[in-house]
Amino acid sequence: MAEPAKEIVVDPGLDETIKKLTPKKIEDTINRALTKGAAARLKVYMQTCVHCGLCAEACHFYLSHDKDPRFSPVGKVKQTLWEIIKRKGRVDGEFIKNCSRIAHTECNVCRRCSMYCPFGIDMAYLLLLVRRICALLGVVPQYLQDTVNSHAVTMNQMWVKQDEWIDTLQWQEEDAQDEVKNARIPLDKEGAEIMYSVIGPEPKFLAQLLGNIAIIMTVAGMDWTMPSFDGWDNSNMPMYSGDFETMARVERKHFEAAFKLKAKKIVMGECGHAFRGAVYDGPKWLAWKEPPVPVIHAVQFYYELIRDGKIRIARKFEQPVTIQEPCNIVRGRGLGDMLRYIMRATCEDFRDVSPRYEHNYCCCAGGGVINCGPPWKKSRVEGNKVKAEQLKATGAEVVVTPCHNCHSGIEDIVNYYKLGMHVKFFSEILVDVMEVPEDLKV
Amino acid sequence: MQSMTELESWDWETKERLVADINGWRSKFPVIHECVASNDGEKISAPVRTEDGRFTACVNGESWENTFEKLWSLRFGPDDRLTCLVREDDQWTVAVDDETWGEGFEYAWNIQFTPDGKSIAVNVKGENGYGIALNNRTWENGFAEARDFAISPNGEFTAAGVQTKRLGEGDIFGFAEGIWTVAVNGKPWGKNFLNVWGIAFSSDSSKVAAEVRVGEYEYAIAVNGTPWNKIFKCVWEPIFYPQGDDVLAPVQVDEGWTLAKNGELIWDRKFVQAWHQKFSPDGQRIAAVVAPEFGKWTIAVDGSSWNRTFRDAVLPPVFSPDSKRVAAIVKENNRWTVAVEGSPWVEGFDMIWDPVFSPSGDRVAAKAEKEGKFYIVLDGKIGKQEFEALWSPIFSPDGKKLLVRSIEDGKYYRRVIPVEEI
């Protein structure tokens, strides 16, 4: 087992929780997880991997740590799952703690490595299985676990209380009315075409994004609503801690909100992991093969609004601008061209990145890694030096990140590596450049 | 849900009445929000903004005398009293038929009614913290937080998930000790849990059940604070048997999901998913939404699922009044329709609302939407008339007529239409 990269991180979620573990509990939990919980593909993957190491070059942690093999995807699996299986679950608390460090904080489950594997092995699945084992043993980074607890209580990520949610929507509606006449956030409008859902940080820290969507929806003439009740948050950190029961409960609430409101589709704000939770991981646990209500990511939604002329661009954003491509919507869903379409439609000087599309690097914040909190921040930003170099090479002054995790993660990278760039959501650009019809002008 | 006596008291003779021309409201109010229709169809209302920027409710063209800083969540209760949430002087309260509750709150939300509509309750945040206000009377005890709630059938009790201790930021160990429980009329159960969800009252209002999380990966149902002696991998919302204190809930075991009564499995068959269990009106049958296989959804009645499954979704089952038939909203290939006893209607829709059985159970009607227009669908056949807006149809007590509440060209009509003329 490798030591942590550079310095010991203190995290009670790991340090304290392993003290309660017994060899029997560890062994029983692991064997139960591997026999009752793991899918058949675990066996296939274990028998298929030829240990070629081609996945290594895909990993931003590996590339950012001078190609230290401990940070390669296969290295991470070797240090954790392979060892667990080899030892038939007879590992100790320290081993589990290191498993959590590797799986929860040094892998973004971004799936770039799967594309480099000659057999397409889903390395992220293997690391998520390690996370599941850690979570079943109660060993999860403190900040991530606190977020999971918030999800379990409030069905949102940020401990937002029910009254705080509604109140925030109501004052954001008022703020939006200062910009656009009669802008609304229609609450609980049964039968609306769209249920718009967001992630917890929007009402908590970034409420102006809710005002922005009220402006955009009003100008575009959309028939939309937001639930006043639980189910409004589309994010899902339990998916990443390994608490799949809570993950499922959160996703069920999200879709049942849409059922209750009789919405024909869910449009979600700019977040990548939320898309993964709502479209892939969440529905599957609940037995839905596909989301029971179509889920449209903000990038696709804005693409359609601009393409169909529902939003017209009055003037283009002038500063040189580049993008961060959220893994879960670009590699995971192929929205890279739509993202470039909306960037070019709204920005004068769009500078593309390299590598790009599904080959782009992860922001290093996703997969629950940024939710592991301040103790792991340094390891996180140092794990993505390649991203800093990639962004710097564009010469852009602004990075658009249509994902909350990307947004926060790229901000940290910009600051740490002193890139001198600003980070924006696409909606901030759109509100700035779109045409407001005369009859809606205040 | 209206009683037969109430239904019989409604006007089932007047074939058509233009109740209100909503177009005319536009000259009086700069902003009109979504309309709501009374159950008996006699009234149409909407939150409106007045010329001076205040809000009120407009009912059949007449606005309430009171105006407010804000007004939302407007709806007719089961007894057709018009109810909403209003804010004045930064205090929120409930307004019912133009009269506000005496007490104001820092915030109030989530209006709920008893089935007869006589009792009204809301979540509130006040000086004492979080609690519930029932008929203008607030719990004496306030909590660090109270989320959602259930109201007892007799209208005397409310029960909510409450946080009994404050939690420091990021205190995962404090959370793991259990700081959540259920409080009934402000009195918390004696035992705390990691989480409580899905609160339900017994039919005689004397007992309360809820999903509880007793360990991070240990779930049970608790009744009046005492968890079942069986722990499950996961559970969903419990309901009480119609008679007595027995509780029924979906539970997850190693082989899949099934239903358990007081912790004992009652269906042999296990499913990939099971939820939304319902009792028939006579209390003899149980229906639930199930997935017999991954990605295949249907209804199971007493443990046996319909042969036909649906790929996208199946919504909660609806029993006929005679308990013999079951219908449910189903969705496949992004088209919504209704399935009755496992047979889907041929026509698919952009959206469909809950199926409504006739009193004898032999006919099923539903409101449906197609290409932006609304229709009454009767036994799978689309009605002749299309509407701009529509509310779910209601059968007359003899089952021969339907009450149709609709908007056409901005005018709200109440119609009573013989079923054969739909």
C-alpha cells in the first residue's frame, strides 16, 4: 500500500471511523459487498484486465504527479480492490482508510481511463465499488459524509430548509423582475412543459443563477415550473460516497416531483454529476432503465433555445473565452458540439481546448472529490496540473464551466496556478448578451 | 375526495354554464397567475396582481377584499373553501375564503387538508423555531427543524419529522447518534433515528408510522416510536391497514423488494422494485407498483403482477369503488396512457392525469393532453371536444354523467355531460 502523495491529511471521517472497525466487520462487509452487491461485470473486469497499464496516460492525477504509477487508474485498483480480493477481505482499518483516500479523493470516476483501456474496462466502476465498501464500513471523508447526511435529511446537498428554498425563489423572482418585466419562477404549476431543477449550492450560495433562469425562461416564453417541495435538487453526493440507498431515495424524489407536477420533461441547471445521477446511476438502482421523465441538461436546453430562435443574441461577449467540458455531459453524453455551438453563438473570441470533447481532462473536482472538502483541496489542485497547463495554453481570460463542480474546481486551479482567468457559468454569459424584447423591458 | 352525499348535493342538471370570462379579468389585473377550479365546478379563481402591485385572489371575476404583499399556493380544499398562503408586513399566514388566520409566521408553507377539508394545516417557522400550525393553532414546542407532515384523518393531530438537537457544521458523529424523530402535535417520540420519512396516520388517528433509518445501512418502520424488530436493506413509505393498527410497507431483502406487514413478508414474490402500495376500498386487496424485471414496470395485486409491463413508468394504482378493478397511469416510449386491469388504452398522450372510476366501477375517465390541447378520455376513447384548460372529470353519483370543468377561448365553463355524449 502506497503512502499518501505528499503529506498526511487529517480527516475524522477516516481517522476516527476506522477505530470502530473490527477484522470481522471488515471481512464480513467486504465479502457481502462483493458477493451480494457487486455486479457480474466485476468478475468480467477482473478476468479481462491484462495489466497493460495503458489506462495510466488517461489520468490527470497520474499526469500531474510526474507519471507516478501509484496515481494510474490500474495502480489505484491494484492498491485497493485487487488487494481486497486477493486477501479475501482480510484487511485492517488502516488499509480501508487508504482505500478511501485513493477512491474518494484521488479518483474523480471521470471514465477517461476507460477509453484508453483496450478492453474498455470501466475503471470508475471498480473505484466506486471500493467507495461502496468504505461507505458500508462508515469510512467516508467527513465533508462528503456531511453532504450525504444533508441529502438524506433534506433531499438536497446543502442543508437548505424547506422555507429557505421557497423564500429564495421568491426573492430571486423579485430580483429578476427588476431586469425583465413580469419575470416569474412559477411554483408548483401543474402540467407545465418543463420542471426545472437545480443543485443545492444555487439557493445556498449562488441564488442569482435562479434569477438568471427566471429571466431566460421568461424571455424565451417557456412553460415551466419549479417544485416548492423536496425533489427540486438534482444533485447526488451519496452516489459518490457509496451510499446507494440514499442516492436512490434522492433520485426517486426528483422524478416523483416531476410526476406530481405532471411535467413533460426535466431541464436541469449547469451541473454534470447531477446529470449522471439523474440519467444513469440513480434510475438504474431504482429499476428504471431510462429516466422515467426525459432529462435535458442546460447545455442542450440553451442550444435548443438559441438554435430555434427563442433566445436571440443582441451582442457577443468580447473577452477571449474557453471552456471546461464536464465529463458527465461530454464524455458521458456527447454534448461537446452543442457546447461549442452555444459558445460560438454568444462569444466573439472562443478558444477551444486541447485535448477536447471526450478526450478532455476532468476538472478534478467532480466525482465527489471537491465535496471531500478543505482537507483534500491541496491534493485535488495538485492532482490537476495538466488542466492548468491546458487552460493556460488557450490564452483565454474567461473559462465557461457548465457544471458546478467544474466551476468550483477550475476556480481553485485558476487561483492555485495563478492563471489570471475568470470562471463563469454559461447562463451568466447568456443573460449578458441576449436580446430582451421591447415588451419585456423594464 | 368528495363523499357521495356531497356529490349528490351538486347541480347535476344544468347542462352548461359560463361561469366566468377570464378574458375580462385581464383589463382589471396586470398579472394573472394559474387558475384553479372548485371541485363542484361552481368557481374559478386565480392569484392576481392589482394595479398597485399587491396580490389578491380573484373568484369568478370578483377579487377578495383583502390584498397582500404576496399570495401563492392557491387551491380549493376538499370542501371547496379557497385557501392560500399570504404575506403581509413580512409575516406569512393562511387565508381561507378571504379571511386570514390570526397568527402570522416568519414563514408558512405546504398546505394540507383532511379528506373532508374541515381541518387545514401548514408547516411554519416562528419565534419558537419550526413546527406545524393546525387550524390556526401552532405546536407549543418548536424544533431546530420540522419537515413535511401528515394530518390525521380526524383532523386533530399533525405529525412531522423533527430535528431534536442542533447540529454543528460537519458534525457527522453527532448526526450518527440520531437527532431526528417524529413529533405528534409537537410531542416527539422517545426514540431518535438517523432519518425519518414517509409519515402516516392510522385510520382511527391513534397511531403514527414512519420509515426510519436505525443505522447507516439499516432501515425499518417505526410505529409510535417503536421500530419493527426486523431490519431491512431499505424501506419505502408505510401505510396502515384500513382497520386496526397493522402496518404495511415495501421492504428490500437480499432477493429484492416485496411487501411486509409489521415486519413479516406477506408476498412470496420479490421484485426489482415495489412501492406505492394501496388498499382497496373494502380493505381486502393490496395493489402496488412493481418492477418484475429491470426496466419493466407494472401493477401487482396481492402479489401477482399484471402480465403486461411498461418500459418507462407506472404511477400509483387506483382501485374502483367496488374494489374489483385497478387502473394506473402507465408510460412507454414517452407516451402516457391509462391501463385498466393490465390492458393499456390504445391511444397515447403527451400527459395524462389520474384515472377516475365511475361509482359502479365499469367506466374509467381521465383528463389527457395532446399537442397542447386537453381532452376527456372515457374508456380509452378521446372525447369530442378539445379544451384550452381542463380539470379532471367527476362522475355523477349515478354514473351517468360527467362534470366537466374547462376553459375555452379564455372562458370558464361548468358542464354536465351524459357519458355517452363525451
